[in-house]
Amino acid sequence: MSEVEKLILEKLDGLSQDVQEVKVEATKAREEASLAHEEATKAHEEATKAHEVAKKAYEEATKAHEEASLAHEEATKAHGESVKANETSQQAKEAAFRTQMVLENEISRKIDIIGEGHDFLKMRLSDAMKFELKSERMELDMMSLRIDVKKIKAHLNID
């Protein structure tokens, strides 16, 4: 073998070793790429799951917003009804106050007047009863006197 051939063979050996090293590195790179691909797939799956969770959260938030809107409307209605109830309560208080004033100012006075009239009638009745007793006594006395007059007439024979 000539020197050129030896050089070529040495170069080929060197190239073969380089190719072998490249193959080993390519294999490692493929393995790492495969691992990276698996991790990317897992990351994609996780991202998909996260997207689904975010979508569900958005739907729940939308529902919560709608429910909050309905609750706000109900609260507004309840406030309006509360205001009306408060006004009605105030009117009832005013009516009760007016009724109390009528009772105190007019009816109480009239009851007092009727009570005074009743007392006056009782006094009159008492006076009338006294007069009745006097009247009955006088009638009895008159009857007694008539009897006496009859006796006297009978005794005197006066008709």
C-alpha cells in the first residue's frame, strides 16, 4: 500500500469514527427530540385541559353574572316594595294618630258630657224619688184624712 492509500484509509477511519460519533449524537438527538415531543404532547394536553377548565370557568362566571343581574333586579323590586310598605306604614301611623286625636279631643269630651248628664239625671231621679216618696206620704195622709172626714160625717150624719 502506498502512502496515499494509507492516508486515505486513515482519513476514512477518521471519517468513519466521525460518522459513528455523528450517528451516536444523532441517536441521542432523536431520543431527546422524542422526549421533547412527548413533553410537548403532554404540555399540549395540559394546555387543552387548562383551556377546557378556563372555558368552564368562563361559563360559570357568565352564569354567576346573569344570576347577579337577576338578584340585582329582585333587590331593586324588593327595595321598591319596601319603599311602598314604608309609605303605607307612615300613612297608617298618621291615620292612627288622627284617630287618637279624635278620641282624645272629641270623643273623650263627649263621653265627659254624657257622664255629666248621667250624673245630672241621677240627681234628678234622686230628687224625683224624694218627691215621689213625699207624694205617696201625702196621699196616705189624704186618705187618712178622708177616712177621718167620713167618720166625722157619719158621726154627724152629714152626707
